[in-house]
Amino acid sequence: MSRALLRYIRLSPTKARLIAREVQGMNAELAIASLEFTPNKAAKLISKVIASAVANGGYDAQDVIVTSCRVDAGPVLRRFMPRAKGRATPIRKPTAHILVEVGTQKSQAKQVESKSKDSKPKDSKKIETKEASATKKPATKAKVVEKAPKADKVESKEVKPKSTLKAPATKKTTAKKKTEGEEQ
């Protein structure tokens, strides 16, 4: 596996990451060819970095896969633009670092096999613990069944219909009180 790093490029990292995601896992020759015809500043720079990574490893571009293409943020150049009434607004000019790693298909297969061999003993331990815990689960299920009816009671509370609620006092009742007070 070989790699190439291009640093301090005057390029927005967020825009470059869009192109970098398309290239990952592609054949290096196909990636370089497709990036050269992409109308984007990042595409042309990433294709050069891929070509450099292939050359660093001494590989042929047809036999190599782009294993990872990463774009990290670099320092931001800060500039200012003069505005009205003596003010100034900041201008941010971001930079980026592009890292590309390439490897042969055979080395990829070896890495996948070694990862799968390491993970098999871990999986067998998980299965054993699941079987041991399966004997304990029926007791916990009985508790869940006991709690379920209580939850149903809470949900079965009925809301009083609007007709049983008292209506707010209306103007007529206040008018009757005034007329009674005047009569006395």
C-alpha cells in the first residue's frame, strides 16, 4: 500500500470531500480518467494525487484500487474587504490537505481475510453468552407480562365528555343578578 499527501491547497475542503467520496474503492486508472473530465478544481487536484500515490508505490494504475481518499481542513487565510462607512467584512480563504492511499486488490483481500479470522473467536464467545443468558430470560419475560396489565389500566382512563363539564357563566346570569338588586 502506498500513499501521497498534498498539503496547503487553496481549495475548500467541503467541496473537495464530495469528489473524494466518489473515488474511494474505484480502480486507480478509472478514477484518474473520470476525474480529468470532471469540471471541478478539486477533481483535477485529486487525480494528480492519485497518480502520485500510484507512482510512489511503483504500481501500474490498472492493478491498483484507491483504498482511501481523505480531505482534511488546513489553515484558513483571513482577508478583509472594505465596506461602507469605514467598516470591513472578513473573507475566509480555506486550505485543504489531500491524502490518498492506494493498494493492490490482492492486499485488500488479505486484509479482509485477516479481519474475518480475528472476528470469528469473538463471535463464538458472543453466541455462548447469548445461550447462557437465554436460560435467564423466561423469568424476566414473566415480569414483563405482569407489568403489561398495569400499563393497560393507565391507558384506559377516559376523558370526561364536554357535556358534563359546567358551562362558564354567561352574561344572562349577571344580568339577572343586577335586576334582582334593583328590585330590592
